[in-house]
Amino acid sequence: MNLDTVIEGCRQGSRAMQKRLYETYSPRFYALCRRYSADDEEAREILTEGFITVFEDIGLYRGEGSFEGWMQTIFLRKAVSLYRDKKRRGRYFEPLEDSDYEGKYADLAEQIDVRDAMVEVLQKLPKSERAVFNMVAVEEYTFEEAGEELGVSASTVKSRYYRALQTTRRLLTKRLGKEFLKKYK
């Protein structure tokens, strides 16, 4: 079944087509939500709200550009919205937790999945830095675009981004070791 058929079924409110769309795209968008969230529960909250919006607003998709890109915009906005809500409530800074990995693994290169290590490290960034890092480094927003989305200046985005880079480097070095990271320069 092609995507156009699934989209049309969703427009008509078909639960089967909504399920198919969810099953097709939820892994990809869960990964996006996880990059912006503090934990799995928050990522699931963003994912759920995002799909609700997709199903409610699917009639607004005009077929211009990629459908996946249209959906991605919705999920990014949900993640940024959650960030802003927590910021307003004063809960957007999460403490950096240092984990003790020294001496636990004899051969890091064979035992650690770099992707999992990166996700783990990103989860330790303060929420404001994590959002900026994801927008600039992963989603390829400019500093100005990210600032506009987050409601801060481009210079604030730059400083948060460079702090995030420094913290990420430090935590990855601690997590994986200097020798292991040299392979990825």
C-alpha cells in the first residue's frame, strides 16, 4: 500500500490507516523525540502528542514537499513546545550526572555502541543546551532559525551550542576514552 493511500485513509479517519502510519513512522520520530527529551516517558509524551496533531491536521497537508518533512516539523514543534513549557515552570535545567565507567570495560572499542553512548551523553545535557544541539547539529537549523523557534537570540543559541559541544566532548571522553574517540575525528 502506498503512502498516498495511507494519507487519504487517515484524512477519512480510518483507524487502520492511522495505525499503519503510526507503525511506519513511530520508530523514526521516537528517535527524534528521544533526542529532545529528558527521558523515555517525556519522549513518549512528545510522540503521542505529535501523532495526535498529525491525525488532527492531516487535512492541512497539501502534498507540497515530503510528507515525512511535514510530520518532522510537527514533532520538532511539540518538542520545542515542551521545552518552553518546562522553561516557564523553571524546570529546564537538569543536573549533569557523572557516571563512573573507569575500569569497567577492558576493551571499549568492542563493548560500547557509539550511538548509544551519544544518546546517553545528550540526555545528560541541560535541556536548553540539548534542544539547541539537536536543532543546530542534527536538524541543521541555523543559529538564527533555532533562536526564532526557541524564542531567544542567535547569540544565546551560539553560546548554548558551544557549551553543549564542550560538555558532549567531555562526557564522551569520560564515557568512551580518548583513544576510542580518536577513531571518529
